[in-house]
Amino acid sequence: MADQTNDPRHDRSHGHDHGAEAAATAPVAQSSSSFAPLRQKLFLVLWIATVLGNIGSFIRDVASAWIMTDLSPSPAAVALVQAAATLPIFLLAIPAGVLSDILDRRKFLIAIQFLLASVSICLMGLAASGLQTVTSLVLLTFVGGIGAALMGPTWQAIVPELVERKDLKNAVALNSLGINIARAIGPALGGLILAAMGAAFTYGMDVASYLFVIAALFWWKRPVAKADALTERFGGAFRAGLRYARASRALHVVLVRAFCFFALASSVWALLPLVARNLLGGGAGFYGILLGSVGLGAILGAILMPSLRKALSADGLVLTAALVTASVMAFLSFAPPQWAAVLSLLLLGAAWITALTTMNGVAQAILPNWVRGRSLAVYLTVFNGAMTAGSLTWGAVAQWTSVPVTLLIGAAGLAGVALVSHRLTLPKGDADLVPSSHWPEPLTAEPVAHDRGPVMILIEYRVDRADREPFLAALAELSAERRRDGAYAWGVTEDTADPGLMVEWFQVESWAEHLRQHQRVSKADADVQASVLRFHRGEGRAVVRHLLAAERGQR
């Protein structure tokens, strides 16, 4: 290692001020055009492939939802299909996020596409033979949900690899737009194919759609990652991801706002097949038209998003989306004419993409790349947990009362909770999360095995008595950064014999994990550290010590 000595006082890796290096750079300017990412060939090809793949998925979902209404008229059974699709994402999204951060994302996505294609082949075979049952449909939907759970965090995590940083938020919005283009085309097409050709042919269309996605992923020549001795293993990566999520208040705000919205808004999705059949008197084709109207509304909403962002903050957009969604739910409960229901679902689609894009974009903007897959998985866990719990709850409520009453209850709850949660402001997401690389390598007398630990890091500060309280306040903010980047314990102590000596300490589980901290500290984090160091009055810079757990046989 460079500049090694046997004296740990010469190590400045956590307490020094590098001036310009420690300052966060100015926020990256946003691209002027919402469609700018489509000018980048790699993003364009994968975007088109996913639109085609999602059209196939919506075709499949329409068939499954409608077949369930034939197999069982029970609202709880119909809602169970929605729950079976989202429950695996709730259960597996975090492990999937860990895998997305430690595996080759392209190869992982290809394997998932083959899994999902196999599910649709099984559905096609059962439908063709007339052997489909409630149990088989729910089980295969559940397996498809496993594939979606594995795919979701990984697909979102590759977005920064496909576009320039200035186009990231627009790329996230385009991904949502692509899903809703598919939502506009897929359900309507699925309803028509189901009515004309039957369920087996409908599932076959979904199987064919996976070929486009697999071909695009094979075409993508993703750079091979360099061998890294600090590459994380599953267990350690899982724990690091949970520590980050637990310590990130900005992520907590997004999660709470997302849960409040989606748990209550899920009632309209869980019960929409029954709304189409029982309240509005439509068939499979009309159900597809309703979903197509949602997708078309989402496309219109995405086109209007740049103007909406200029007029409203992220909080204003989410509140508006919640109130519009609640109004549509209440309107549907009164069994309006079919044409009016179709028009109202245009508004629902616009509101849905507004909420979804806004919260997803904020989540993307507040996450550093090293933990992006895992933290997005936490977001997806909350999203799908809200959808799963909401679907089961609203299905039970509809079973106990009726579909119209359930929609009214959900609408009132959504509007009320949205007004209350609006006070919990969403983070702006403008911090510079690029690694600062301003910590030099820790000095050691001899090489340290990567798996050795735990490690305690001590940073000694000299602080004037008059600065004690503001110093501790600044240090408390720094503690969140330490925990986000890998520390499982943190504290601050003062010397009883020397009141001006303050010692910050934190622990990490291994030497390798501490070295990863060096790679994770962002420029925004460096700014926080600089705000602490300005209180240091000692001669020279703050002293840093690294203490390893003593083990027999170690020298």
C-alpha cells in the first residue's frame, strides 16, 4: 500500500478535509427532451424489446384474470390471482436485488426470460387440454410472480448503464411509458384474441413475445466486469443492503409514501374484472378495452409529465394522482355507462403513471450505484407488499359487503391518507452520489486477510467546549452515512480526563467490508464529513485508528 508506516496516526482515511475533493459537485443538468434517451441505440433496442415483452405479459394477464372469473365467481378467488402475482415480489424482491448487484445482470435477465416463457408454455398446454383449475392457475401465476420478482430490481438497476446520467430521470419515465404503451395495447389485444381464438392461442402470443426480449439481451454486449477481490458474496451483500435501507431516511420517506398510495389504490386493480363483468355488464373484450383505456391514459399522462413537473413539485404530483385515482374509484362504484367508465379509466391511467413515475424516479435519484439493485428491491417489496395486502384485503371486504361499497371505502381512504401523508415531503434527489474516492487506503503494518473481522474504526477529534453541541449535531448526521455505507454499530465518546478529546467509533463486519466503504463514500457524503471536520482544533488532522478483533494465531 502507498505511504505505509507502522504508526496508525499517519492514517487520515476518515477524518481529513480535501477541500474541493470533499465538496459535492453541482447537480447534473437534466436533459431538455423527455425522449432524449431514445437517441441512444442500446436503450432504444432494449426499450422496444421490453414494450413487446410487456404487451405479451398483459395479454397473458387478461387471459388469466378472465379465466378465473369462469372458474370461480368469488371476489376473493378473483383477487387471489392479483395476490399470487405480487406476493412473490414482496417475498423475493430483496434477495433478487442482491443477486442483481453481484451477478452479471444481462445473463441473469436472460435466464429469467426463459423461466417466464416456461410458465406461459405450461398455461398454454393446460388451456389447450381443458385441464386448467383454480389451483393450477394460481400456482403458475405465483411462479410467474417469482420471475417478475427476480427481474424487477435487475431491470431497473441496468438503466444507469444504458443512458447518460443527465438522461436518467427521463429514462425512468420512458420505462414507465413503455409499460403503459403495452398496457394500452396488450389488454385490448388480449381481450380480442381471447374472445376470437381462445385461451391457448392467447398464452401462445405471450410465449412468442419473450423471443424478442431474449434476442435483444443476447445482442447487448455488456462490458465484462473486471475481477475484483472485494466482490461481495450473497450473505454479506444482503446484510449491507438491509443496513443501507435501514439507515437511509430519504428512502424511508419514499417507502412510506408509496405504501400509503398503492395499498389503498390496489382495490381498483384487484376488483376491475368484477367491475367490468358485474357492475358494467361487459365481456372479455370490454375488460380488455378498460385496461387499454388505462394504458392510453398513462401514455397521455407521460406526454404531459414535463409540463406537470414544471407546474407541480413531486409532492404535488403524488397528491394530485391520489385524489384523481380516488375520484375514479368512487365514480366506478355507481356503475356508470360503459362509455363513461372507459373515459374515467383514461384519468386513472394518467394518475397511476404520474404517481408511479414520480416515486420511482425519486427512488432512483437518491440511490448510489453500489446498492441500487438492493434498495430498489426494497422499494419493490413495499410496492408489491402494498398491492398484495391490498388485493387480499379488498377482495375480503368485497366478499363481506359488495364491490361498489369496497370501491367507495378505498376511495375515501386514499383521499384521506394522501392529504395527511402529503406533509411527509419527498426528497429532492439532487445529491451527487458519485464516489468521491477521497479516503486513502488504510495503513497497515502487514497485509490483512479480507475476511478478518470485525473491525473498529476510531477517529479522534479535538473540539472546543463551546463547539461541543454543534459538533455532536453534525456528527449525528455523519452517523447515518457510516451506517449506510457498511457500519453495523456507531457511537461517540469523550475522554473524562481530557474533555476536549472526542472519539467517533464505528464497526464493520470484516476488513473487506471496510475497504468497500472506501469505494462507497460519495461526494455528498464528503460534504457531510467536511462539516464535522471544521470543528476539529487539534494539531494536524483528525487521527484515525483501525482496530481488528484479536485472534489466536494472528500476528
